[in-house]
Amino acid sequence: DDITKEKAEIVNELFEKEDPQFAFEVKTLSGKNVVNSLQDYCTFEKIDLVAMIYRSEGIFANFLHSNKSIQIAQQVHLPVIVFKED
């Protein structure tokens, strides 16, 4: 499916030069509230670090919608790394 392909592309791009020296998982979470879903997942799975990809939707869309990356970084009490998609 498209999500599986996208996950593979992300991992391949991030680690195209060498394999990572750490273990990680790529997960897709769903729920009515993204921030709450992520908080619950991090709590139940004892997550140490959150990494996300930020996709700009244009200045007009960004003005109308709150930035989920910022919300997550402010509300999840874990280190958060945000990669900007080119």
C-alpha cells in the first residue's frame, strides 16, 4: 500500500549512506486527535524519542491550520526531532 511505500522511501533516504547505529521503528498512528494519539502511544510503548517529517502545505494552508509539529513538541514530554521534507 501507499503508506508502506512511503515508510520505505523515508528510511532509504535517511540512511542511504550507511545503516543507523541504533534501533528504530516507523509507525503510522491514527485517531481523532493526533497529539493525544501520539501521547498515548509514547506512554504505553515507553518511547524515548519522537521523530517526525514536516510537510509544508503552502503559506495560506499553514496560516489557517495549526502546525502539528509545534503542538506535538510542546505537549509531548519527550525529545522531538522534526525533519523538513524538501
